[in-house]
Amino acid sequence: MKAVVVYESMYGNTHLIADEIARGLREGSVDNVTVVPVDDASRQVVADADLLLVGGPTHVHGMSRESTRHAAVEAARKPGSDLTVDEDAEGPGLREWFDARGPISKSAAAFDTRLKGAPALTGRASKGIAKRLREHGCTLVLEPESFLVTKENHLLDHEIEHARTWGAQLAAAVVGAPSATPG
């Protein structure tokens, strides 16, 4: 089985989560896993996959827009900011990527990074991502998942393990591998 994890990341949090989900998939018996930024997720990369995972940061209650990505880059450049812009942040986002896609028709899952708090207050990009995946013909194998960040845009301590465990759960859902917490 081949899995592709497509991510959009502004400050590196979603990128790190994508890498850890991939690690969990591998630990859960999915040997061929590729992690790609949204700008490199070509039609061929997606076509060659059996399982497609798509994730991005939550901006203004949903998926990012060009204006929110620009604002995030500007925030990182302000004097005194400890934020670093991810190397792949200044390209198109998931909205544009989905708009340029035709039917995908794969097993899929959606994830996001968002502020810690009630989803009704923070929003969840993963819900919009899941909706777009379904609109493109994908079948979701698990419910959308969120990974939490602080108000300062840093992952909470347990989110790395959470991502790895979720990756193993995805593997179990698609190949029947054990979903125990990876070591």
C-alpha cells in the first residue's frame, strides 16, 4: 500500500504533524509513505497513492486563504516574534490545490492544527478538508482529526505522540495493522 500525506504549513507545526503521522503509518505496516507540501502534491503523486491524507492549519475557523497566509508570514516577521515560517509556506494553499483537482476517488483522511479550545470557538480546518475530499470522490477512513497548538503557535507537548498514534490508527483502518500506541 502507498500513502501520501499532503500538508500545508505556516510555522512548521502541520509539517511536523504530517511527518509524525507518516511515522505512525510506517509503524502500522504501511511501508510506502511519502510526505509532500501542497505545492509539490502533483496529480501524479496523488494518482499513485492508495491512501491520501491531507492536512493544514486552521485560519479564521477554517482552511487558510491567501490573505490569512500573508498575515501569518507578516506576523512571523514582526520584531520580537519567535515564529519561523516553514520553508514551503509561501506557496498556494489547500483551497487552491483542491480547486485545481478533478476527481480523486481514494481512501482518505483529513487533519489540521488549531488552537487549543472548543472547536466551536477555534474552528477546524479538517472539517473543510474532509468536505473537499468527499466532494472529490474520496472515502474517509477515519473522522477528521485536530492537533493542538498554544496561543503562541507551538504544538502542545503530547501532540507528536498523538499524531504518531493517529497514523497507526489509520494504518489499522486500511490494512488491519494493530493500532496500539507505537513505541
